[in-house]
Amino acid sequence: MGEELDAFAGQVFSSLLRSDQRATAGVYLRGLMLDGRRKSMQPMAARLGVDHQRLQQFITNSPWDVVPVRRTLARLAIQAIEPQAWVVDDTGQAKEGTESACVARQYSGTLGKIGNCQVAVSVHAVTDKASAPLDWRLFMPVSWDDRSASTEESAAEVRRRRRRCQIPDTQHHRPKWQLALEMIDDLLALGHRPPVVVADAGYGDTTAFRLALTERDLDYVLAIKGTTSAHPADAVPVTPARTPGRGRPPGPSYPDPPSNCKDLIMAAGRSARRKVTWRRGTRTGPTNRTAAMRSEFTALRIRPANRDIPRADDGTLPEQWLIAEWPAGAPEPTDYWLASLPADTPISTMVRLAKIRWRIEHDYRELKTGVGLDHFEGRSWTGWHHHATLVTAAHVFLTRLRMTNPKASGQA
């Protein structure tokens, strides 16, 4: 076991220039996987029998670049997992005060409310049996961007906070979907390509994100709200009759206003619903049998309607799948997804991909409680990214170990 970890650390941290950096990275990595409730530096140092100042300096001040380390981890994770999808998501960590990098009162799905927290966006390689993060971005709220300050005095205060937290001048507020797209682009540039991109409605409801994936020729299955506008697939644009007079003649357009996705599914009725089993759940009951994850779904071909979506010369909007979960006994659908998959894709495939996001909750739980993502007590931008990278290394190592030797995965 020790030899496997040493070989893994040697490969992952080979880009670190100094031997003492590489050695400390291996020590920190081992500390994240040791038993112990807290994975902050002082408790880890005590368990490891090293001076915690050594870990502190390496995480907070040592000038090593996370990018080549994360590239190596992404390659190892993709090779091991052979993902069926890349999943985009974000997670929050409650924090006290306002001195840690990018901490602000903001909404966090993890908290289920607005609270004082940091939020990180991540991209994961996923199957129903294994998953691992491929990259991270720390989300910067507007309140941490000096370009968004209302006065020079407030901008100066933001700049002071940024300097205290070692935030580079090049880093500014960007929406979460842009951070996700940046990570996807970085991975594409390395030669990795997702089978399909999956995300919740925080990303799926953003037309610009969907269009950006389409521009990159990437398929997606993205959650949306039922209020999203769309035309039925068989709707046909018409060109109004030209009227005498000057002016540019009107182009083709749909004669009827778009409906929302909920209304389209409701209009399809119960006869359009299909019972789908997308995976086996956890073992349960006295017989220790796995429970089937099953519900009823409707899949329709539609044309999402938004002024930003490019149209063909004849005014036609692109055709996509609309999938809705409508459980038996429920008065209306509970969840909706848009999918850019081919028209002959089976509904079972689309449902399985739509539901594959459950693995991310498994990842976040293990990353936080198992290897200490939430246990970092430093305040700096650099420190957070160093710590998140080492936590990812621990998670990737354990994931690879579970896939090859399940009995050894708890012995790191």
C-alpha cells in the first residue's frame, strides 16, 4: 500500500520543482487519508509526526503551480473511470467572517439557503460506479471584484482584502457557468472529450451555456425549469405576406407563441409516459437486495425558444429532446431536462444520464468528510487551491484503489 501511494505521489507531483516540495506534497497527501476527524494542518501534523509549519508553508506560501498537477490527476481519473459523462456542479462551505478568499453571503445549494460561505465549481468524470473531480474553480462573488465597486473608496477596500488573500489581479467575478466552460475548454485542449455534459438547472437554464456546448460540438443533458419556453417539434415557421411599402420584408417566424415545457408535457398526457429503471440502488431490507430506481418519464421532441438561439435560414429553431419525470400519482411533472442527443436515443439512456448526477453528491461527501475539503482553515486564494488540489489527489488515489483492490482502499 505504501509503495502504491509513493509511486502515485511521485507521478502526480513530478511537476513540483524542488525535492522538498515533492516530499511535503506526499506527506500532506498521506495525512488527508489517515484516520482522524479533522484534516486541517495542525491535527494532520500531529498524526503524521511532523511540524505543522512545514505543511503551513507548503500550502499557503510555497509557489508551486496547481495546473500541471491537476492535468495529471484528470488524465489518471479519466483513464481509470472511463466516464459515461462529465458532470458540472458546485458546492458550498460555510465560513465565519469575511476574511477568507471569496467568502460572502451568497446562495449555496449545499446549505439550501443564503449564508456566509465559499462556493466552488467543479467538473467530474462520472459513471454509476465511480467518479472523481477533474478540475476546480473558486467562485468569486461580485463583492470581491474591485471593478464592480461603486466608489473608489470601496474599490480600495476590496483591493486590500484581495491582497490579504493573495488573489491575483487577473481574477475577477465570472458566472459559474463561465467557470465550468473554462474548465471544459482546458480539458478539451488536453485531448479529453466528454461523452456528454450533465448539470443541474443552475447551468441548464442558462441559454449561453447550452449554446457554448453546442458550438463545441458537445452533447448535453441539462436540467431546466418547467417554465422554459419551447415550440413543439412539428411547429413550422411561416413567412408573412409582403406588404407594399418600404422597409425590410419580415422573415419567417412561428405563427404561434411558444409554450412552456410544463404545458407541453401536460398536453402529451398520461399515454406518453413510460416507466424507466435507470439503476439499482443501495442494498436494503432483510434480504440485502438492491432496490430498483424507477419512475415514469415523458420524452418529447421540441424546439427551445429563445431570441439568442440561432435559427436556420427558414426560421427553424434547432430540435432537441425534452425529458420530464412524472411519477405515478403526482399531479404534474417534478423535473425537466433538455438533451441535445440524437433523435433515435432511447429514453432509458437519456434518463440514466439525467440521473447520473447522484454520483456528485457521493463525491462531495467523500471529498469533505473523508479527505477534508471543508477542513482547510487558511484564508488565502493560493492556499485554497493548493489544498483542493491535494484533496483531489487523495480522492483520485482512493478511487483508483477501490477499482483495482477494494479491500485496500481503507488502508492508506
